[in-house]
Amino acid sequence: MKKKKRILWFIIFFIFGSIFIKQSIIMYRLNKQYKQYSKQLEKTKLINAQLKDKLNEAKSEDHVEKLAREKLGLVKPGEILFIDKNRKR
């Protein structure tokens, strides 16, 4: 009878031990994924903030005026446009 109890306890211990080990492995993998996704989220938030700053800059009148002058060669009324033909682009 004692031998059967020992075998039963061994089987119970083995089952719970294997369940605990499997769950520990799963938790380790989930924690690792969580850390990776957290890092990725922080990088994405940083990129998003930088893009918002660029968008706000692009919407500013000063930026639009700068682009109009540099890219399109536009001038304000009363100004004279000088083009340096010796300047390399």
C-alpha cells in the first residue's frame, strides 16, 4: 500500500512539476515578447513625435515662404530676384 502511495505521489509531483515548468517557459517567452513590443512602441512613439514636429513645421508660413522662394523662385511684391549664374546647384 505504501508503495502505491509513493508512486501516486510521484506521479502527482511529476505532473505538477511539468505543468509548472511549461508555464514558466511560456511566461519567459511572453515577458521577452512584451519587452520587445515595448521597445518597438517607444521607437514608434518617438518617430511619431518627430513626424508631428515636421508636419507642424511644414504647415508654418515661414516654411512655406522659404520653399516658395527656394524651389519656385517666387518673390514678394516690390522685391527684385537676382540669379547668380556662377553658383553651383
